[in-house]
Amino acid sequence: MFKRILIANRGECAIRVIRACSELGIESVAVYSKPDSHALHVKKADQAILIGPDPVKSYLNIHRIVDIALKTKCDAIHPGYGFLSENPEFAEAVVNAGITYIGPSAKAIAGMGSKTAARTAMLAAGVPCIPGTEASLKDADEALSTAREMGYPVMLKAAAGGGGRGIRRCDSDQEVIRNYEMTQREALAAFGNGELFMEKCIIEPRHIEFQILADSHGNCVHLFERDCSIQRRNQKLIEIAPSNYISQELRDKMGKVAIQAAKAVDYVNAGTVEFLVDKNHDFYFMEMNTRLQVEHTITEAITGVDIVTQQIRIAAGEKLKFTQDDITLKGHAIEFRINAEDPQNGFFPTPGRITRYFSPGGPGVRVDGCVYSGYEIPPHYDSMCAKLTIWGPTWRHTVTRSQRALNEYDIRGVKTTLAFYRNIVKSDVFMGGQFDTGFMEKYPEFLEYKPYEAREDIAAAVAVAIAAHAGL
Ligand code: ADP
Ligand code: ADP
Ligand code: MG
């Protein structure tokens, strides 16, 4: 087993890996940018080394990060998610330095990293894909003729896309022409690659993804699915496991296809195969994420498998200690991404100082966060400041427990998505499990709530607590 692991990430993601290291008796080395000097991952790791002054470029500085790992005598590097986690050059640089990369091979990352290359590999492996172009589009003219042939609506997508960016639905010739350049520009700016391809737009689909684990001895299992249909601008907000939309039969079938997809690229370590499921319950491969995912916590909750620990064990060359039949589903889990964003202002990020932070607790409640009272959320990064993962034995209990935990959660100083989630979990459509990727647009009423400054119930509860504490 490794002695010391460097974590090439920040925020709750870095803390998640630090916790796994600590439980395995492995020392952790954090890296950070100057603006992150007061970040929690810096305090929680056994050692923390400054990469440089730049807020974002620091975490993307392959040379410097590998150099720090060598200097601190780390024998492995965990990339986390985002940043360098899906960069084959990073995986290669780590391995070339004689350090173990906790993730798949550079070849598997590259093979799945381009959505067009992945589609080609998956079609060859007999995995059902969303109907679309295999190669990227030459220009707007080709996009137009392809769209007409395919029939509207279509999706224009960046081959290198991620994080919900570089995806546009087009319903007409005019929209294809208008969106082509815009999407290309956005893809170039975000991913340094303007390649676009086209897919048929699946109407009101469910986003259902399978977590897989593959060791270096040829064993591959899946840990069931997550329903990530509740999204905004193609980016997940709330994730649920298992999905209420698929039968046991379909679950088994999709799980087998997910393993088939992973095996087709000789995949080793943890990964996620994303599918869209349409109204007829037909499913299509969308992409594979070759890393740990934000929402892995709900899978941990329903299977009892610690995915990060498994990633480390697999990278160390261990065999999986369980087979597919050993993995069972227990209860239900929901993850809420608590973002420093103002839902009532177009989810605009709200960096700034947290003046008060009380996190919920009690049975079935897990918080993976990186903020605290007095912490100043820097403006440079992803706005997610905590993940609330709720487990319950039944769906109903999981939802009522979510209501309870979200009510306990109190974050002041910056606006967050908490109040918005409180509205969602008390709605009948959520309890009824009736949602697809169009959920947010369909129910604008979830945005109707009083900002916390105006919430008399919370103010009253706080006053009672203060009075009780003072012995009044
Ligand atoms: P997940 O399914 O894990 O939510 P996402 O695609 O939403 O996957 O991305 C996970 C995290 O990585 C998010 O915090 C997102 O902002 C970040 N991310 C994704 N793609 C990129 C990218 N190309 N560059 C920088 N950050 C990214
Ligand atoms: P990313 O790499 O940004 O995660 P994905 O290809 O996984 O991009 O797509 C993200 C989301 O965009 C999906 O979960 C879905 O809501 C929507 N989407 C993508 N492709 C299609 C499609 N062909 N039809 C309908 N929705 C789609
Ligand atoms: Mg995706």
C-alpha cells in the first residue's frame, strides 16, 4: 500500500480523498494556490505545499504538481474531479515520473475523453449510442445538412465538453446556424478545442449513469445507477440512487452494458458510464467519465462501498474483494449540491464571507463540505461549497429526512441553493419521483421563497435557541 498520496485538487473533493487516506493509514499531501491559503483542505492534510499565485492555473500546472510529489516523496497522486482529472497528459506525466496515478490509464482517459472517439469505440463494442455523427462536423453547412437529415430537434455538442458546457439544442435551421459559431467559441474558450458533433435530441429523457469499478486483474463490477435528471443548464443539481424509473430487469441489462463499455477500453479504476433513457425506456450511451464523480456519495450510501478507498486499493494493484453478486442495494439516497449561488438571480455565483455555518446531522445525514464560519469563498472556483447526502430505508423516509436536514442547514452571509432545495423536497412531483432533465424549466415555482433574511420561522427558532442557552 502507498505511504503518501498527493491530492491534485481543492475543496470538498480534496478533503474527501484526505479522509480516505487517513482511514487507510496513508499520509496526505495537499497542494494549493495562493488565494486558497485559508482553504480547509490545506488545514486537513498532513502537509500542504503552495503551487503558485494563480488561482486556477496553479491547479493545472502539471510540471509543478509532479515536482511537488517527487520532492515530498509521494508514491501516488489522486486527481479528484475537474481540473486535471481527465487530462491524459497529466496521467502520463505522473506515471513517467515513477508515481502511481490513481485513475485509469492515459490511453483510457484519451479514448473516452473525446466524445466522438468514445462514440466510435462504443459503437464498435456493440453499446447502443444516441443517434448522431461519428466524426466531428466540418463547418456550419455540414451541421445544417446533418440536422435536416437527422430531423429536429438536434443537439450540437462539443467533442471535448464537460460540466454541462458546450451543449446546445437546436429546433430549426436558423438555430443551427445561430448556435454553431456560439457553441464552437464557447468550446474553444472552455476546453481549448472547438470540435463539434451532432446528436439527435432525446425528448424529456432521464439521465441515468452507472458507477463501475475495475481492478487490474480483469475484474469489473457495477455499483448500480444514479438518476441525475434534476439539472440546470445540463449540470447536475440533485442526484438520486437508485432510480425509480428503471425496472430490475433494465437495471441488470444497463449494468451489463456499462461493464461492456468499460471493458472495451481496458478500463481500470472507478468510472461512470452515462446513459440517457427515453420515454420508451430505451437507453443510449452518452459519455464515460473517467474519474471519481461528485455524486459518488449516494452510491456509497446505498451499497456500503467506499469508492475512494477502492480507487486507492485498485491503483495499488489489489484485487476487488467482492463480486457482482456480493453487491446489494440498500435503501435510497439523495445528494444535494449546496452551491454559493442565488437561484432567484439566475443562479449567479455569490462568493463572499460566510458569517454563520451550522450543518445538519443525525441519522442518515452526511455532509462533505469545505466551508466554515468566517470562511471567505473565493470567486475563482466552482460554486459548490458542500454536498448533503441523505440516506433512508424507503424513498418516503429519505425525502422527509431530506426536508428535515435541509431545514437544519443554516448558512448565512452568502446566498445558497438551500431554500430552493427546501421547496423542491416538499413538492408532490419530487416525492412522486416524476422528473426528467426538463424538471427545472417545468417548475419555476420552486424559485419562489423568501430570502433567509426574511424567514421569520428561522429567526424565531434561533431566538428560542438563544433564550434556552441563556437559561431563560
Ligand atoms: P459530475 O458528473 O461529477 O458532476 P461534471 O461534468 O459536472 O461531472 O464535472 C465535475 C466537476 O468538474 C464540476 O465541479 C465541474 O465544474 C468540473 N469540471 C468539469 N469539466 C471541467 C472542465 N473541462 N474544466 C474545469 N472543470 C471542469
Ligand atoms: P457533460 O460532459 O457536460 O456532462 P453530457 O454529454 O454528459 O455532457 O450531457 C450533459 C447533459 O446534457 C445530459 O445529462 C442531458 O441532460 C443533456 N444532453 C446531452 N446530450 C443530449 C441529447 N442528445 N439529448 C437530450 N439531452 C442531452
Ligand atoms: Mg456528462
